[in-house]
Amino acid sequence: MHEPMELIREEEKAILVEYMLTPDLFKAYGLKVIDIVPKRGIYRIETDQGFKCLKKMKQDLGNIYFTHDAIEHLSQNGFQKVSRIRRTLEGNLFLTYGEDTYFMMDWIDGRECDYENPIELDIAVKTLAELHDASKGFITNYGDGNRNLLGKWPEVYKRRCEELLIMKEIAQKNQNKIQFDEIFLKYVDYYYEDALEAYEGLKSFDYDGLVEKAAKEKGFCHNDYAYHNILISYDHQEVAVLDFEYCIFDLRINDIGSLVHRNLKKCFWDIDRAEYILNGYHRHSSLSADELKGIYVYLRCPIDFWRIARQFYMENKRWGDETYIGKIIDKSEWKDLREDFLEDFKEMTGM
């Protein structure tokens, strides 16, 4: 289920209003600007040298170099389904104005992948397998410690359990409880048990062995393989993957589990959809029994419920109460369907 359009527009507006679009910025690239149009938190720039994408990053420079190196590595390994960062006339990867950092890429035409279309979903699955294969052998001197999650799943899963308990205490102490608090408190114990089961489930497969293998292969994950980051041409002959700003060193099942999870929310947690994705990936790159068990653990962890609660109680995201309430209702009402699915998936993986 896509986010409401009004929410997307509000988020875009909040991002784009902070852009500093000055003539000097475009002169640095030697471009003559014809038109500027906002698109999903970025700008589509029509220039005398074709359409370009202008994006602002809040990350430190090391992470920008990490993103660039990852894209270049994929391209050099034969994965051309990316847009490379365009350098300025002076050879710089980005421009800095105060605390803002901008970079530019060629604009890629296409429409966002429709996961509910089996043809396009199959393309997305195949492309993900190709991306993972091309990512192997990646070495970079950039990026901070947050870019490497290899071996850190136990730490991450344990922290989610702890944060659910912290947020439960916050909600209980609220003197003037709103509907969000009430819904959260109604479901938090159930989802805490799921989070705890996921944490304990890390012992049910050879996690350390998968980490050791991934460390040797030196591959990375896209880490945001959402429908809007996959562009497909209208004739289904071309595909491009966008937004590598969150790519990380991690097990490939991080991406695979995320892709399965994103789809389940669109099909009422249908086990057939999960099998379709896993079988499609397996055709291009075989998945081990341990990886399938790892995907089960990934799906068992209630990341959606934890995330929206964290955004509300700990991050203080600037959304209205109605938006938060709508989101936590969505996450909570999947409870029974999700439980049935997990039991089916557990049986399927032999856990």
C-alpha cells in the first residue's frame, strides 16, 4: 500500500524548500538550465545537455564517496542499470554550500516498478540478484561504521527489543494518552514477543557462517530496494536501480527479506507471493537453507511496528497525529494475517 499522496507531497515540500538553487551551481557543471521540476524530494533539471537529476545529501563526505564507489564498482562489473554521479567541470563529485552538499546524475526515464505486476516483480527480483553478484569484490576507503552491518544482526535485533520496552514505558507514563498510545499499548507486548523470537532465532541457523562467507565475497546490499527506486521502461526492456545512498555491507538476505516484506504488505501476507520471489531469486542465484532461515528471522522481527513507534516516541518526526495513527493502525491490523504467514513460512523453511 503506497503512502498517501498528500503525505508524500508534504515530505517533498519539506525537503525541496531547503535546496539552494543558484546559478553558480549549474555553472559548475557547464549546464544551461531550461526548466526545473521537483520530483520525489529531488529536482529534475532540463538542460542543454539533456535531463539531469539534482539531489542534496545530508551525509558526510565519506559516505558520499562510499555511494560513488559502490555505483562505479557495479558499473565496472557489468551492472549498467545505474546512473553514475556526474562530475563538475573541475572534476569534483559534489558541490558544497554551507552545510548542504549537492550532486548531479543523468536523469533516467521510466516508471516506478509495480510489484503487483508479476512481470515487473520478476524483473525486480532478477535485477536484485544481478546487483548482488556484481557487488562482490567491493573495496573502498570511505564510509563510516554504520555502512557495515556484517555480524551486527544480534546487536540490532536486541536493540529493537530494548527500544520496544522503552517506548512502552513512555506510552504508559503519558498522562494525556492519544489514540496512538492506546493502539501501541494494545499491541506492543505481542510484537515485543515477536522481536524477542527473532533475536533468539539468530541461533537457529549458521549466521556466523553466512557473515564469514559474505565478508570474503565483499558484496553489498542496496538497503532500500523499494518500488520507487526501480525504474522500468514501458516495453519492459530496460530497468534501472536508483538511490544507493543507503547501501551497506551486509548479508544479501537483508535485501531479499526486505523485498519479500514490501510485497507482503500489498497482498495480505500471501505465502505464494513470498515463494514467487524466493524461487525467482533462486533461479538466478541459489539460496542456501541457512539463508532461507535467515529470511524467516528477518520477517519475524516486527520492523514496521517498531519503526513507526520509534519515529513517534524517539525521533519526533514532524507528522500530524492522524498520519501516525493511520500508520500504526496499518501495521497493527496485519497481526493475524502476519501470524498465519509466518507459520507457513516456518514450515516451508523447515524451522
